[in-house]
Amino acid sequence: MPVPVKSRVAGKRQAHPPTRTQLEAGDMVSPSVEQEHSSHLQSGQLSFGRRDRIPPANDPRTKVVDEAMIARGLMTPERLAEIHQVGGEMDRIDPPREHFAQRAEAAVELDREQRRERTRQRKADALRRREERKQEIAHQQASDIIFLGRGVSRSLGNRTSNVDELTRRGLPQMATPADVAKMLNISISRLRWLAFHSVCATRVHYVSFEVAKRSGGARRLAAPHKVMARCQKWINEKILSKLGAHSAAHGFVKRRSIVTNAIPHVDREIVVNLDLEEFFPSITFPRVQGLFQRFGYSPSVATVLALLCTECPRKRVEFNGSKYYVALGERSLPQGACTSPAISNLIAYRLDCRLTGLAGKIGWTYTRYADDLTFSISDGEKSPTKLISVVGKIVEAEGFQLNHKKSRILRRSTCQSVTGVIVNSHPAPRRDLVRQLRAILHRASHEGLAAQNRENRPNYPSWLRGQIAYVSMLNPSQGAKLLQAFLALPAED
């Protein structure tokens, strides 16, 4: 309620208090107050808020009005304080719209900051996980092998070995690639480098070259590099040599030779020679891997060992100035690795069993020297064509193929030969070989040994000495005469 205003005339009071429209600026503000706040009026700092709100006491315009009202006696300071207290309470209970806008802006800014903080935290967590993953991968690469190339790595996670089977066979106990590296005395990284399979490689572990075949054409050999050869030698000595070949197998077996392979077929009516086509190339990586698993090794160890013992046939090409070795086929046994002969005998063990059983059932004798299959019988009435037909089916069932171009049926009336050994009446060398050696030694006694090397053989004297030793193995008396003539040759510079 407005307080009655005293009149300027002393002793008189107006009947009715003046309204706001009757009060002018000069009546509201004393000269001292007006001078005090003239700077605010001139600078435009006064605020004009909403009319449904009691302005705050610290507002410059409100201060001018409050002081004017006090100065004119329209309001006491206590009453003004009470009014402003009521206004503050009203603002607290029902804040103005600007307050909500400020609160909303503050909330939005807080949310933005929280999002930025979460983003920073996620980035920090991702970076930390990447670093941990890098360290984990580095540790795993240094201590384990989980990938060795496409198409060959799916079994590396299976580390379960048949310990009882390995113990029974007397084989080294290995279950993980780390065990293989330890046995080979090499690091995990070196083992990964040796065993890794790549279709297009920039470097290979073999030196490839070709040698001429006696029957024509060329045979491609692959000699392993030093580290690979050392690993294959350990596998051959510690694993493969402890697994015996079938009694019918005479190739690459200790105390067996072409002579022991020929003796069972001496003095027979019919001798049948068959040949396995692409013998080593047909023994591929999956077959070698399965072989090591049958011995009791885990799929992981079997994979590593099979990769060390196989290689792809490759062709050297150049692209953009770089050299590459491109695979031309599946991984298989390389001709030149010391492990290939023993593995081939073990892979062919079931074939030898089946062919030995077949031969014994129908009265034939069977032996095998590498890829040469030999059957013989004393009964000349037996049909060899039927035998060849059944053998071909068994060979195909065991994952091989017969090379029918090299199939031979030899009867007693012809020169019967088994792996180069004549077996008509007794094991003997070929006559043309003995005649050739005699002619070489006779001419060498007059013209010198070097003049006889018409085929430019390297280390010709050693080759000749080896041929004489071969004859001595089959016919000691003939070999002794040839050796005496060789030792009697004049020394050459």
C-alpha cells in the first residue's frame, strides 16, 4: 500500500495521495540523488526488466528509484528490503524465463563437455587397447605361431598330441610350434620364416636345377639351403628313421639296395615292371600332414613339420624390377630334400601292404624301389595283364597313378631287368655298361683319362670309379678286373 505523501506546504496534508501519473521525475529524485546517478543514466546501463517481476535491489535503475522513494519519504528502507526479499522469493519459486534459458544453456554445455570427456576417454581407451594388442601380438609372435599362410594354418590352434602313441614309437614329445622350435634349436621367428607358405614369394629356401634323365627329358631337383637342410636332417634322424618302411620297399632304406630289390625276381618266367607317375609330386602337403598326425603329433606340430618337408614347384618371374617365385602347383615332396625318400616310403606303406597281399594271394612276388614296382612269377601260364589291371585300381585308390608308357612285361627269353639289374639267371650288370667301361679304360691307357670324358662330366675319375664299384656290387670278379685296370692308368696332372 502506498504511504501518504506529505505536502510541500508545512502543516498541511493532501486529502488524497498522488498517483504514479501525478509524480514527475523532479518530484521523485532529489538533486543530490540525481547527480549521484547521472553517470548511470547517461551511459545507458539501466535495465528495464519485466513488469510482472520485482526488480533486484542491486539493479542500477532500481537503486535510483529506491533512493528517490526513501528520499521523498514514500518508502522506508525496511519496507523496501521486505519488498526485494519478496521479489527474491518469487524469483526462487517461479524463476523468470531467462533463468530457464540460462539453465538450459548450462545443461547443454555440461552435456557437451561430458560428451567431449567421454570421447577423450574412449580415444584414450582405444589407444591403450591398441598398445596392449601390439604388445600381445609381439609377445605371441615371439613365443608362438598361429598363422603360416593361407590354406595351411587352420590346424595350428589344435595343440593336443597323442602322448601314448609318441611314447610307444619312441618319438620326440612335441605339442606346440614352440616345442618344434626348441627341438630344432632355432627361434620362433626363424621357424615361422622357414615354414611360411606363400603363393608368390620374394625368397625361397631351395636352389632348383635340372638333370637329364636316362630315358630322356629332365628331372627338376631342389636342394635346400643350409638352415632348411639342417632342420630336415633333424626330422629325418629323430622322427622318420624310427618309423620303419615296409619289407617290400628297398629304396632309401638302410642295408637295402637295387641288388636286394632284384634278388627276389631272379630266374623267373615273367617279370613285370611298373612305374608310378610323378611319385614325389603326388605326395602333397595334406598327405604329409596326415602322416605326422597318425604318428601321434598334434595337428599344430604336424602342420609345421609338413611345411618344413614340402615345397611348391615355382617359376621365377620379374615384375617392376623385382624378382618373385610364383607357385605352379601344390606343396609336395621336393626332390632333393633328405626327408622326401623316407616320407615317400611311409606314405606308400599301405600301398605296399595291399600289393604284397595281392601278389601273395595269386602267386606273384612283389618289391618296390622308390617309384618302380616289380612283380615276378615262376609260372609262365599266369596272365600279367590281369595283374596290371588290378594293380592299377589299387594304386589309384592309394592316391597314385601308373605311368603306362613305362610298363614292361619281360619273359625269360628276353633280357629281364629290375632297376637296371639283369635277373635272368643271377644278378648281373648290363652288358653294354661293362663293355663301355672296358673300352674307356683301354683307351685311357693310351690316350689318357681326360680324353675319354666326351660328355664333359664333372669330376670324371670319381664318376668312373663309381661305375666300377656298381659293377663290383653285382659281379665281384668283373669289378675286380675293371678296378685293376683303373688303378694301372698313368697319373695325370
